[in-house]
Amino acid sequence: YTDTITKKNGGKAMYLKNEDVKFESVENARGGKGTIRKTSFLTKEEMKESSRLFGKIIIPPGCSFGYHVHEKEGEAYHILAGKGMYNDNGTEYEVNAGDTTYTMSGCGHGIENIGDTDLEIIALILLDK
């Protein structure tokens, strides 16, 4: 159930229930291994040209989101669950639940699930202004 509520001041609020979040399966995402699942919590209209993505990525064990470079935008990952090997512009290190990464414009990153449970990530892509 998704509901848009008009507030007394004329603003709008959105309520998206967890069970209504729809995931899309992506095979070999950005040249990565296996199939990941991803979703976006907000639409382009709701992000108002400040962001390109606010969503969740689920990477099963042994799968990855391939290395890619960001131009005119940066991307943050917040690790919700699992264990990953994060490639930060060519330097790799382990990330775990509670960790946050940020890749600036002109830099690249990728992540692989090296654990035995799903790697769950909140992803936020912020556009350069």
C-alpha cells in the first residue's frame, strides 16, 4: 500500500509499506557476478533533481555489483546486513552491517558479497549541482 497524504501546509508526504516494495532482478549488474535485486523508494519527481536513486540493493552470496565510475554524481552505500568486499577506486576492504561508504564524482566503486547471507545495502546517488 502506497499512499500520498496532503498535509495542512499543502505539502505532500508518502507512505510506502515494506511489503509493497517491488524489486527488480538485474543479471550481471555493471558487469558483476550473478543476479542482484534492487528497488527505488522514491520516484524522479519525489527526488526533485537532487538525486538519481534512493533505494535498496540485495546481493546474494557469491554475487556482485560490478565496478563502475560515477560522473557528475556521487553514491553512498549504507550496509544493512551481510559482509562484502568493497572496491573503492581500486582499493579493496571488507564492509559489514553499519558501515557507510561514499564514492565522489569521477571515482569508481563496486561491491561483492563475500558472506554466506544476503548483503543488503541502502544506496543513495546524489547529483552534482
